[in-house]
Amino acid sequence: MRTAMGVWRWRRNPLRRPTDLFEAWVAFAALVCVLVVAPAIGWVAGLRVDGTLQQAAHEQRQERHLVPAVVLRPAAESATSADTDAGAGASVGVSASASASADTSAPRTSPHRTQIVASWTAPDGSSHQGTVPAAEEPPRPGERFRIWTDARGRLVGQPLDPSAAVFHAGMAGLAAAICVATLVETVRRLVVRRLMHRRYIRLDRAWAAAGPDWGRAGAGS
């Protein structure tokens, strides 16, 4: 709003100062940068990020495979971590022994996902076995599910989805446009503050020159 109001300083006025005209040009340049330059930079940044992410997503889809796996048994690490959490919880409180007995008699829900031991066959035909995170409801031994691996059977994450890449690219472009617009507005405010400072200095000098004769007879007041 202040940038748009600064453009109105172009109007002819006998009291208009040279700094007012300069401030109007600064406001106009800032308005052009915010409305044209910032969106253009955001668009270019979004396209570049989208190209990079789409290439990465394509490479991940080529290198990662969804293979079937079979549940063998719950992982020993899950039981150990659950016992450790139970012991840590029992050590806090007034009656530590009572808490420990309660934890051992009732199953404790862990905030982490359950780990299971599973076996799977890699795309190259090699067999593998390892610990993988289970679903929210731990599967029973013998159940089948699917996991992402590379060509050699090593566990990898799910490949990047193209739609997610577009979303992230859009957010990156929007962030770039906002950063440019913020930088432009910051520079404009600094320039206007500098102009105001110079105006106050000139006003103080003028007042210092006219002040001693203010109100005196024959001083032109």
C-alpha cells in the first residue's frame, strides 16, 4: 500500500521536493519488481527445481523395485527396546517396584513402529533376510507384504512421486518469489528512510538559519 501511495508523488505540486520525485521512482521500481520480477524469478526457480526433482524421481523409479517379502518373526530388537522402555518408565516415580511389576504383567505400547524379521528375493534373484519396520498392526509370521529394494536387494525408501515433485517445486518457486519481493520491499524502505533522514537534516538546517529571527519586527515574519 505504501509503495502504491509513493507513486502518487509524481503528481505536480508546488511543494514537491526533488526527493519526493526520487521516492516516487523508487516506489515504481519496487512495484514493478514485486509484480513482474519476483513472479518471474519464482517461475524460473520452480521450473529448475521441478526438472531436478523429476529427474531424481525418474532415476529412483528405474533403480528401486517393489518386491514381495515374507514375515519370519518379530525382531529381537523390538522386544529388547520394549523392555528397556518399561524399565525406564518404572524407575521414575515413588513406587518403582510396583510400576515394574505392572509393566511386566501388561504389554506396553511403544511409540515406535514394530520391527520384524522378513525374507525377500531381490530382482537379481538373490535371497535376503533382515529387519524391516512393520505396519501399524504387526503382521503374523508367514504373512506377505511388499518392500522397496534396489536391484541387489538392499532396502531403500519409496521413490519420489512425480506429483510430490511438482508440489515441492511449486513451494520452492513460491518461496523464491516471496524472498525476492521481501528483499525489494526491504531495500525500498531503507531508501525511503534514508531520504527521510536527509529531509530532517535539511529542515533542521533551515530552522537553525531562520530560528534566531523568528517573530522579530522587520525580519519578514
